Amino acid sequence: MRSICLPRAAWAVLAGVSSCAFALPAMAADEAASADTAVEAASADAVASSDSTGSGDMASPGEASHRMNAFSNGGRLLLTGGVSTIEGAGGGGLVPWALIGGYGTRDEFGIQSYVTGVKSEDFALLSFGAAINVKNRLEVSVGRQNFHLRDVGKALGLGNDFIISQTIIGAKLRLVGDAVLDQNTLVPQISVGVQHKINDDKTVVGGALGLKRTGTDFYIAATKLFLDKNLLLNATVRLTKANQYGILGFGGLGGKDQAYKPTFEASAAYLVTRKLAVGAEVRTKSNRLEGALGGDSFREDAAYDIFAAYALGRNLSVTAAYADLGHIALQNQHAAYLSLQVGF
């Protein structure tokens, strides 16, 4: 048992993590020794509890002391706080995972908040929000995005400070599986989610382009964690009407082409040390506006990223990434990404 203590402690980061492939937090050095012992005991206790209750949630030996305090620092093992996507859901920076965020176990609530900045050659995105974990079964999130057009806005006669903003209200429900405890099967943890997006812009999105300003995405995510390999894999399928995640509205010009289109998303993450994680992800887009202004204008390409995440402590992590966002408006956009996550 002792021989697998380190990887289990390290990859507890992903037990119900709402982390990005972008921000898997890691264990603080001053907590490492006690956490190793806790993991051994907790793993056995959690499996026994799962067998008897069917809940499949991983909890630390001290979980019972947290059950009467719904918003304590969380009964899960260290490193299970994670971070958020740019839309507020738990998962990768671009991709939601099946895992539920926060430190709350099946008898608790968890909470987390985030702020993320993305800057490309022509645009900048500021995203911030929060999510609540309801007994490691349900995640409810809210995110806010401010998309700054910078010089493109000036060129379009909108001014240097023109911003397109949207709000995303999301929910994710864990259906089956437990990414940490189900090590003797290839069946992943599976969750379904919904994201309702409300775009504020009446000038470009709702005005000049005549696009719908509200839309709802539906997705199903499967996440598999291989403790003995320090590896996490995730695949997500989404049904969407969104253009550029909803920043350019929903459906086709003039309110046409309102059919849902499937898109595919994937993440992979590898834990190098207790404090450092690296990985990559990809997210395809619906590309229904290509050629709206002639040529390849408004073409949407798949977005990719590679990342490195570092844990500053139990409740705080920071992530830096490089992203290829594909074609946005008139040309490809390459971006720097920085995210800060606080979770309990």
C-alpha cells in the first residue's frame, strides 16, 4: 500500500476536481507527510463507504467532523479543489470535465471562484465567476466574460474600448462512476451539463449581425483517471448553437440556422510532481458563420492549448498556458492565458 501512496496523494487533485486540465492544484510541501498517511486510510475507508452506500465519493478520515459544517474547508483529501473553465464549469480551461468541483464530499457543499485573462494579437478576454458543489453530485456555476475588441473595435468604428460581454449560467450532474475509486474498471466517471448563455451586445451581435443573443449548450463528459500512471483523460461532446462560445451570438445571420450542431472536446493531464501539472486540450467549434462577410470571414477553427499549473497551497492555484484559438473574425489568434483559482 505504501508504494502507491504518492501517486494517490498527488492525483487526489482530480477527485471531483473542477480543475482545468488547466489547473490541477498540487500538494503544499508542509502537508505532504500527513497527507500520505491520510490517503492510505482514506482510500480504504472510501472504498468501504462506496460499497455500502453506492455513493462512490472519496472522503478523508476527518470527513465525519465536517458533516455538520456544510461550508467548512471541505472533507475531501487535499488537492481536490481544482479550477474553472472560462465559462465557469469545472474542468479544463476550455473543456468541462465529468468531475465536480470544490472540496465538498457527499455530505457537504464546496465553493470556488476564479479569474482568468486571455490576450491574443487582436483581442483580450477577461472571465470570472464562481461555482457551488452540492454534495459532490451537482455543480452550479455562473461565469461572466468581457471580450475586448481593442484595435478591431476602432477599425469598425466602435471605438478602442468596445467590449462584448456575456453571462453563463451552468449546471452539471454526475450520473455514474468515480474517477478516483473506480481503478479496477475502464468505465469512466460520466456527467451531463447545461450552459445557458446571455450575450449583452445589442450593437454588433444583436444589431449589425442580427444574431440571437441567447443560447443554451448541452454536453456529456466522461473522465478517466489512471492513478498508477499519473494520467487523466477526458472527452466531452457538446450540442451548441454558439458562435465563438457565444461571444458572437447564436445561430446564423438574421436569426437563421438555429439547429444544434455537435462539437468535440478533449483534455489530457499529467502530474509531474505534487505541485506541478502539465497537459493539453482541444475544443472544436460549430463554424456556421463562415463567409458571412465574404471570403473566410468569421470562420471558426478548433482551439488548442498547452498548460503548466502550479499549486500555491491547498486553496490557491495558478495556471499559465499558450493557446491557439484558431480563426477569429479575420485571422488566426494565438494567446497567452493566466488563471487564478480559489476553492474550498
